[in-house]
Amino acid sequence: MSRCGRVPPPLDLLLGVLPAADQTDFLLACLAPAPQAVAAWRRWRARHVPTEWLAGRNEELRGLSALLASSLLAAGAPLDDRDAAWLRAALLHEERRSRTFRAILGEVLAALAVGGVPFLLAKGVAVAETVTFRPWLRHSHDIDLLVASDRLDDAARTLRRAGLSEAPAPAAGRSLVHPKGLPIALHTRPIAPPLPGPAVEDFAARAERVSVLGVTVSVPAADDMLLHVCGHAVMSASRRTGRWVCDAHEIVLRRPRLDWPRLLATATTTGLAAPLATTLGYLADAIGTPVPATIREELGRATTGATCLERELLVHVARMEGTVSFLSLWAAAGTRSRVTLLRWALAPDARYLHWLGGDSHRSALALQTQRLLRGLHRLGRARARSR
């Protein structure tokens, strides 16, 4: 996945969502076996002066400080006094912070259990509490729960009775805040639009019942958990923290009975084959995560038959956060994906335009004409900037 020329369409449209080489070295320092971790740390450290270690463009990596410290100290990495001091401080800070976080998590889980509201513990918190050996090393700044649409109001009401307050939230979910300031997000979909993804009910049907902080809760099966982590990474700006890489790597390593065929089937039937092929390809090639070659091959085959609409949705996903420009996508894309980019810019599928504008009344011709005019204007500006 590291070289654009080797990436088949439409996967070349998603290359911009993956960590760059500099961030990859930082991640390897956190996750790789001792010799590789130390070598990666030396490469990363050599490129950065002390004032920018975890500031500026590296600030989003701050949540991995404790994991990095644990990895390097266990590997016996040669550290100068300044490095050793901030790494040990990061460990101490995260351990203290985790005690407060997990106390709140226990309160939330117990309140929902007593209230009889079904839910699934999701994403990073689920990985930390049910997959990793040391949950306090996994930095979490909120609690994500999956709740069926028809139980969303019940869940919010139960948490309000437990002392939480409502906060602004996306249309498809609810957001609450603990008195100590920790956000709790209730989601009715595992994957945000425009990609379809599986339903909460699908995850619930295969969920595992486990004990978390003394409360019996449901968590997605390992294959669903991996799909959720990787799919969310493609759809969210939170991918820039790199935590999704650590979560996905841990799931594959610590859950040897992961149902790979079911993961493949779920991804291909819910529009997530390309995101999963992209993220698993990165994990295998850049991090060394043991992803079965047969699964990668099957995912690659599944993506080659993507429809025009599905390809245009991938362009939308790649540009969602405004960090990937049209010109950078064009430069990384092969011939077939450049055709997709032109269609997306000038005359995309009417279903995509209706979804984008939330407008079901205007005709497809009117929407496409408007898009064409805007697209020509955008391409003209891009061409002028490139001169």
C-alpha cells in the first residue's frame, strides 16, 4: 500500500487517508517487536527537534505517548534524559487519567444495565477493555456506545437520570456529558454516511457477552470490532491520531479465532470492501499485522467490481475532512480512477447528488447541471493554482 503505482483502482482513491511515512515510524515504535521499535524510534527522533516532538503536526499523536513509553522502556531503547523523563511522565499521567475514565465508564455501564437498555460497547473503549492486556495504555477521550434506533431515547433518558446532561449531537445519534466532563456518544449506525455499512442489529446478533468493570455488557464479535475500527478510521478525522492502527493491530494479534470469512462477507455486502482492503493492506504492509493473504486478495477482487456510485462515494470519503485536495488525489490515481474523479467533479451519479444535498425534489438534470457548472469552476481554479 505504500507505492501508488502498485495500488489498483479504486483503492488508489483512499491512499490519502493512510498514515504517512513519518507517522508510520512513530506507530512502529509503539507496536513493533523490540529491535524494530527501537529502529523506528531512532528514525522518527532523528527527524524532529525537541520542541516539535508532540506539538504542531505531531500533536495528534499525543494520545499514544503512554503506549510509546511502554514499548520503548520494555525494549531497552537508548533514551537521553529528556526523552526518558517525558516518556515516564506520560505513563504516569495516563495511568492516573485512566482511573478517572474507567470509574466514569463503570457508572455509565451500570446505569444502562440497571435500566435494562440494550447497547454495545464500541470502538476504542471496547478494544481497551476486552482485547488489550493493559487497558490504561489506550488513551480514550469519550465513550462510544451502539444503540438501536428504537432504543435511543430510552438510553438517553436512562443516562440523564444517572446525572448526565444532553449535548448537541449528530442527527443519527445522541450525545451526553458526565458531570466530570467526559462525553458519551450514542450511535445508531456503526459506520457514518455516505457508506452504508452493517446495522447495529447485525452486530448485536453476533455480539459477545463479557464482564467489563463488574458489569456484563455486549461487545461486537472480533470480526465486527475490526470492521468497525477500520471503517470508522476511513470516515473520521480521528484517524489522524493513529489510534485506529493500534486498535486494529491488537484485535488481529489478540483474537486468533477472528472469523475472517465472515468479516469478508460483511464487508463485501455492506459497501466496506474498499475501506477494509485499504486499511488492512496498510496494517499488513507497513505495520506487519498478520492479515491473511487470502483475505486481502478476496477484498481486492471485491473492490474491482465497484459501481460508479460506489467509486464516487470513495472520492467523497477521501475528501471529507478537507485534508486531501482534488489535485493530490489526481496525482495518486491511475487512469480508471481519474475517470472517476472527473465524473465526481462534473457529472456524478444523481443518487449521490440527492444524498449530498438532502434534496429529493429537484430533478437529476437540475442537480447535475449545477454540479457541472461548479465543477468547471473548481477545475479552473485548481488549474490556475498549479501554474
